[in-house]
Amino acid sequence: MEALERRLHKRGFKRTDGFMFECTACGNNSMLTYGIMGKTGGRTIRLCVHCGATKSWLSGAGMGSASEDPDFDLERFLA
């Protein structure tokens, strides 16, 4: 888990919320939220520290509406 957090921070992602949310995969309140925002848009990643499940959303410029990235793979994204 620490290695994943280091890799996310290295790419510019920061924790955007201090709360843990419920994971839809395992049902525990263990989802951490990371995000990055730039001029052309951003990405939000939720990572479960209990089971390792991930979800990601992409948003357009100006904090527009976010759409889920259904094929998101965190390991491939951080490679």
C-alpha cells in the first residue's frame, strides 16, 4: 500500500479527502480518495486499503462533470 501511495504522489496525486468511504467490493469503510487537477482536466482515484479495489473518474477542464473510467487498472496506470 505504501508503495502505491508513493507512486501516486510521484505522479502528482494528493489525498483530496480525509475521510474513508465504503468500498463497494468488500463493504469496509476503507476507500481513500486521491486526485489531480490541471488546466485540461483531472482524475480522481479511489483505492481500497482493505481489498485493493480501485475506481477512477476523469473530469474535463473547469471541474466539469466527471465520468467513470470503467477500464481503469491502477498497476498499468502507474507503470
